Amino acid sequence: MKNLFVFIFAVVLAVGAGAQSATVTFNVNMSEQTVAESGVYLGGGVMGGHDAYQLTDDDGDGIYSVSLDLAIGTSGNYIFLNGNCPDWSCKEQLGGQPCADPNNWNDRILPEVTGDVQYDICFGICSDDGSCELAIETADITFRVNTQTIEVGANGMYLGGGDFFGDAMGHAMSDADGDGTYEVVVAVPLGYSGNYVFLNSPNDGGDWGAKEDLAGLECADGTWNDRLLPTVEGEASYSTCFGQCSTDGSCEAPALTSDVTFSVDMSQYESSYGAVNLNGSFNGWCGGCNPMADDDGDLIFEVTLPLNQGDTYEYKFTLDGWNTQENFTEGDACTSTIDGFTNRTLTVALDNMELSTVCWNSCDACPEQEEEEEEEESTTVDATLRVDMNDYPQTFGYVNLSGSLNGWCGDCNQMSDDDGDGVYEISVSLEGNTTYEYKFTLDNWAVQESFNEGDECTSTINGFTNRSLVLDSDDIDLDAVCFNSCDACTGAAPVSVTFQVDMSEEGANPSGVFIAGSFQGWDAGGSQMTDDDGDLIYTYTQTGILPNSNIQWKYLNGASFDFEETVPATCNTGTNRFYDVGEEDVVLDVVCFSSCVGCDVEVVEYDVTFNCNTANITVGPNGMYLGGGDYFGDAMGHAMSDDDGDGIYTVTVSVPEGYSGNYIYLNSPNDGGDWGAKEDLAGQECADGTWNDRLLSTVTGPTTVTACFGECSEACSPPPAVFHDVTFNCNTATITVGPNGMYLGGGDYFGDAMGHAMSDDDGDGIYSVTVAVPDGYSGNYVYLNSPNDGGDWGAKEDLAGQECADGTWNDRLLPPVTEATTLSSCFGQCSTDGSCELPAASVNVTFQVDMSNYTDAYGSVNLNGGFAGWCGGCIAMTDDDGDNVYGVTIELEGDATYEYKFTLDGWNVQENFEEGDACTSTIDGFTNRSLTLGSEDVVLNVVCFNSCEACEDPVILGCTDPFYAEFDMNATEDDGSCSTAVVFGCTYEDATNYNQEATNDDGSCEFELNTCAGDLDGDGLVATPDLLQFLSVFGTTCL
């Protein structure tokens, strides 16, 4: 009776609970997918974040399930995700299918919950029975991409992207006729419209770095600047050029670049270092991504980069990423100072440039040192820094010092509080007479200080504001400062700040509106804002903020930085909103999303008229444009006109009151990204900022600005005249001349890559051309082998590192012309008599690594070495036969020594060796594999990952004695686990020789012969009891 009561009580509870909620079961068929290691998730919309609920497949049938108790009346969007991806990149793609909600990220729609229900679904398919067959009407769409402007990589061309076309390797394309145009046909649902993009040789489905760059072009659509497929109404074909917007499959010549060679002399740098790096605005100040090389061991390190012609860049040399950097004083000859940061500066010429070698941290070459120079006194100083954490309201583990002094390493300089007074300190030895940037952080980079540009203890470089430390030659002991403040702590209590953003113009994302900032670790999905009264003004209150500190943040229309707002220049620091917190709680004013003011506030604007005098140039066919800065748009931001034909082009733009910023004039740009068409103001007084653009003064009313293209004055200055014939002879004995022939070009006089066609009338392999050159002219030129068009600088000779290489692009230099002259040389060499030296021989080297003993997960196996600039993932190895031995063959120069190592997934995992290991060498403290080549091809022995030797079979412990029950046939080494001896005999109880001690039957069982075969119970009759006894054991397996 007790059990019955319990059952009734449980039923009553269940019925009562059902009045408020219902059980909703989701079953998703993953049989057509490779399930991610992190699992399958249900999220989005009413479900919550990307990892709201994890599904499980307990029976291993490929159907993943989860049951949820949802309130009656619940409805909204949801989606399944194959993996735990905060950026939603692994969610199923339903674009164009009937179950996709196009207004809410193409997610599924959950019908209103009215009772218990089960949904059987296929991942990525709109079936309602769990099957994975797509039963919708489609049309074949043919995509063609012309690859004339690129070199297609080893992995081929792919179509992908958007919410339908899959990952970076969504659809492989082919070029059956070898004409350079790749195509693929995809069945697309009728009525579908969405994004897609072409990719060149992606390494895997997540390699979006291989996609074409359409930023600033008219065909770029959406957050990712992908292409947009028009609504599918039937079969159609689309043809274009990789990275361009043509609709007929034709390609325009790419923007021109010049090769710039940088070189720095480290011979007088006395501290230790590993790598020498080049950092600048051209590589995002990336740290270690452009290592420099010293191939001849003379301590002069070099690297050559292709940079946009006519552009101006800032740069500096650094050591070991950002461990040590050059520091200059404003006004130094080779520098420019922008936003308080002083760096080297360079304007790229129209020809290759080889910059003069400079001494580390100097604008000049290293001075010659006397052989018996006295040892200089050390300039190392000790700096003690302190930070007071007593006013910091949140919990933390440890305090760190991070900065240019340690490569912004996070946790490598931990501070201590030995006396427990809340003040943490550290002493570090630094190079004297140097300026450093730094900040205090908590628990590595979990929390970091945040400052405004202009705060007294800081400097701002490239948009980043940090504390600044200027050292002389003496030790320094700094007073304690409060965390996130330039001043000492006041003991004030923590404050709360309420943020408010109006989403009425932007529209709120159904998955929520969020805030991310310095006060919560820049967690994109960690702080959701609320709109309790439904007026589309979302609020969020952050408590426990450090008083008298600076905070930065931005609003996000969704739970990732893909949905972040663009904060206008008039209210941002860097790209973030900012506020100086006092000692009182505060409610910030309501602002419109991506605006500095409320949505109902009208911004006053004034007409600014820009006049550009073009008397000194020939305006190209695309006309004149105004662009640049953070307001005037891309290279084709505003078209200008010359209605009266006087050569002065004009445009009027409405500009917000109080605005001040950069702008520039451009002559005939090909597209919005063609900054090579902009005027060159480098070195002139009106050049401003990193890019040497013009600066518009603060707008207080209608105004007009007038200037000459490329000059600072309103009127344009004039040109010169007397010419001499210069004959150029190029010996081609070391090359095979291509079908398009030989050309002379380059510099600022000899034209593009097909500037002057050369001829070899007598067939002796020496090509010649004579060009009329102005008296007194001196400039760069170069020879090119079979260029495809005027922009094909890839066809030019390579003079990098040779004595005749000049300027950024390593071109030849024509001395001042004063009379008719003849110049003779060899293609790619520096001879002055036209003779050629034979090139150095190269060899093929095959590298092999055995991964069979590596037990952790990995994606790709890579080869890294000095021969590839330690590039990370650029040399992928393959395992074609599936034996876990990965190999790759590359061409290297013979009779040379190289360092290398094997890595996984770029630099995610790398081999680590001890100094002295047999297959290694140690240089500058770095121990790597070492290889010395001769003059013949070589196939290296297979080695085990992280070992100099071949892999050994792994040891498997277990019982190795077959006469014990614990015997493990896979065990290679006995571990003493054998305990139960095997006894052979008859194990069938009804046998006459049954042995109850036997553990293994040996087939010896014997039975009495019954003369009455059907008399199972031995009573002398074959009757019902015998049948019942037979049926009771029917189906039993007898040993």
C-alpha cells in the first residue's frame, strides 16, 4: 500500500507541474556531419547563448538529444551548433530553406509550447521527421572566377561563406580547360539570396584568411565584405575576377607595389637577443610576424616587403617580437611623431627601394669603432614600480607588470606584496636612456588598466594609451600609484555606473543587446543589457568600479564583437567609448547605438567646399576624388567635378560642427581601395598623420579649402627640358625569356612593367632598347621577363641583397645623365660589362615526421624554419597513405645550413629540444633541428615528433601469460596483474565428467546415452512434462 501511495503522489506532482511547464525534447540527426570534439549544442533566441544546452548521444546512433522544461506559451528562435563556438560560426546553415527565419539570422522557429512535444530534426535540414534529405526546389547556379591576377595555391580554389555555401572549403572549384577561370555548379534553393566568397588555397574549412579581399569595393556586402547572390529565380551563371567586382569575368591589373628592403646594423647592440623584427603600420605592429635575416653573419639584418607605391608608413625595429624596441625623440631626422609616438617613417617610391642600413636605434649608419676601444660603461638601470590595490573592489589572484620592456607578455613579471599592505612592487633591470610603455594587469591579462589619451602619466602610440616610463642613466624608484590611475589611492568606496543605449534606430538583435568593456574583461557575451519597459532603451549597471579611474566600453547588438558598434571619432578613444569615473555613482546619458548623442538629437552640419587645382597633372579617365580620414570615405569617397573646365575640381560635403580630421585628393582611382592614386604630400608642411594626408581644421561654419594636387599651395608650380639617348642592354643567358618578351620599366620615368619593349635582333640573347632621357636625370629602372601586363611586377628581376639594388624596390639606379650612354648588365645580376654568372644550384629536400606516438588532438602538421621565415602554417605537411608519417618536399639552396622544427596547427604546438640534442644546434639561445645540405637532393629519415630518433613502439602494460585469465594479447610488458590461473576441463553441469574447478571448457564433456530420446525427465514416458522441460531451455546456448 505504501508503494501505491508514493506512485499516486508522484502522479499528482507531475500533473501539478504540467500546469506551468511542458517537456520539450529535441532530437537532432548528426549522421551527415562530423561531430566536433566539443559536442553538439542548442542555443540562440529563446534558448540563450551559443552553449545554452549540450545534447548527448547515449546510444551512439548519431541522434543527439536534450529534454527541456519550458514554460507554457514559450516561443521564439533557436538553432543547433556543431561545436562550442562563441562566434556562432559552427551553427547549422538553413539559408533559403522554409524553416529558416530570415529576420533572425536564419534560425529555426519554436512554435508556442502548449504541452509535451518532441521535435525530430536533421542538422542543417528542414525535415520534420529527423531524415536528412533536402526536399526543396532548387536551381543550378554556376559560379566562375577568373584567377588571372593571382597565383592559385596548392590546395586549389573554393567557393564558401554566407549561411548556405559552407565553410572555407565549402565547394571545390575546377579549371578543366586550364584557362585560369575556375567554376563550380551549386544547387541553390529557389528564392534564396545570401552571401558567398571565393578562396585561394585554404588549408582547412576555417581558413578564412585565404578569401578574396573586397573591402571598399562596390560588390562587398555585409560584415565580412563578401559577395551577395541575388534572389534565385532559376538557373543562372555569375562570372567575376578574384578580388574584383567585374560581372563579365574580366580582370583589371592589380594596384602597383614596390619591394622595400629594410636593413638594420646590430653590431653595436651589446645586450642579448634572439630575433630581429620589423614592425610598422604596414603589418599592424604585429610583433614577430616579419623576422629579419642575417644570411652572411655580418650582423646586418634585412627583410624585403612589397608595399603600396606612394603610401607613407611608420615603422621601427624590435627584438624578439616586442621584448625590446627602438625609442626615438620627437624631431629625430628619420622619424615622424603621430599621436605622441615617434617612429621611423617611409614614403614608398614608384620603384623598388633598398633603404640605407642604419644602426639600431639611430637614424645613421653605425660609427666605425677603434679596434682597442675601451669597454663602455653599462647603461643598465634598475627601475622599481609600485601599484596600490587597496581601492580595487574585485577579487584577483596576482598582479603583473606588462609592457614594451617584456614584450607585453602578461604573466612573465609578477609583482609581490611582501608586507601585506596592498601595495605590490617589482624591480626590473632595463636599458637606460630609453622610453618604455607599460601597464599593470591582473591574473595575466584577465583585467588590465585602461586610460584616456592625454592622461598625464601616459603616452598614446597607434591608438593605444599606456603608462610611460622615461629612463636616463640612473636607477629609479617610483611612488605607488592606484590601479588604473595616475595618482595615489584616495580610499574612496567603489562606485556603480549605469549605461544606457537607444536601439530604436538600429533595431535590437533578438539574441540580446550587450556591453563589453574594461570593467568586465571585454567579454562580448558576458553582460546583457535589459529593456524592462520595452522602449528600446537598454540599460546595464556595473557595480564595484574603481573610483577615480578611466573606463572604456562599446555596445554590441548581439553576443559577439561581430555586432559591435562603430563609435564616432568625436566621442572615442581608439575605437571605444570612454568615461572618467569619480567617487560617486553615476547614470550616463542615453546615446544612440553608434552615435555620440541621443537618437533624437539633431547634429548641426556645415557645407565644406574642397577645390583641387590639377594644373600640374593629367587627370586620369576615372576623374578626381576626395576621400580619406575617418569621415570622407574610401579612395572614391566623393567624386569631384570641373564644370567650367578650368582644371580646378570641386566637391561640397556636409560636415558635422566641431569636426576636424584628415582628407586627401586622388587622381583616377580604379576603386575604393586604390590609395595608390592619392597625392603625395610626404615631407611637405601640410602632410599630417601616418598617411601624410591633409588636415581639415575644426569646422565652425561653411568654409572653402583650395590646394594644388600634391602641393600645399593653392597655385601649382611648373616643370624642366634637353634629352640624351640611353641604351640599355640586358644579357638573358641565365634565364628563359617568356613569350611576352623582355621589357624595361620602373622608377618615376621608365613607366610600368611594360614601359619599353626590348629586342634581340641578332639572336645573341642580349636584349636592347634606347630611351631618350632628360639631361641631369637620375632614377631607378629594372628589367622584366615576359610580364603579362603593365602591372605585372612579379616578372621583374630580383636584385635584393646585391650591390646594385637601390631603393625600396631593389631596382637599378641610373646615374645622372649628361650625355648619350650605354648600360650593359645581366638579368638579375650586377655586372657592368654584360657578362653573366651561373646561378647557385638548388636541391630538393624531403622532410618526414612520425606522429604515431603523439596522443593529443591536432589539425595540421607544419614545417617551420629559417628558410620560410618561421611563418607558422605556410608549409603544411601531408600524410597521403594514412600511416601517421607526414612529409613535404621543398626546394632549398644547396651547400647551406638551415634550422627548422615541426609544429602543429601553425604555432599552436611546437617541438622543444634541449641544447646538445644530437639533431639540433643552438643559436642565440634557441635550440632547433639543424640540416646541412650538399649539392644533391636528399630525403631525410623519418623522425618521431619532438625526437631526434625514429618512433619506438609504445609500451603497453598488462598480463602477458596466456595461461592466466587476465591475459592481454595487446600487452608488450608484464605488469604483474596475472592472478587467476586458467583450468581446462568440462564446464557443462549435466555432463558426467563436469569439473567445477574448470575456468575454460576444453571440449571433453561426456553425457549418458538415453535409449528413450524424448524422455527428458527419465520417467520412462515421453509426455507433457518432457515438452515443458524442453521449452524451458529452448534457445539456450550449450558449451
